[in-house]
Amino acid sequence: MGQAFLDLMTRSVAAEDPQAGAAVDRHRQHISKWFYQCTPEIHAGLGELYVQDGRFTTRIDAYGEGLADYLSGAIAARYA
């Protein structure tokens, strides 16, 4: 799932772009399928957590520096 966001980020696709929005939707569906029912409100909170909690940021950024910020921004833009 993170690879899609990494690809978008490395191609400089804006977090507000419809491609990023589609990736956000797939991300939320993935969470809902495999972990728990992830409402848009819960997902928005997770997006904030990804950059506010260093444990999440470190884990996500291990795939690419700045990925947590990009993912968080894409989630925020999707629900704006």
C-alpha cells in the first residue's frame, strides 16, 4: 500500500491530485478489509497521527524520506 504513495511522491504528484485521492481511498479500504472499519473520520485522524507520532513517522519514512508527510497531506486533502 505504501508503494503507491511512494510512487506518487517521487513523481511529484500533488497530494491534492485525484491520483492521490484514489490511493487514499484504496488505503482506507485496505484498513477496513484487514483491520477494522475505517471511516473517513478515523482515516483523517490516522493521517494526523502519521506525522504527530514519531513512531509512525519513522516507520513510514523508512520507505522514503518525507513519505509520512505526503501520506498525511494526501489523506487531509481527500477529506477537505
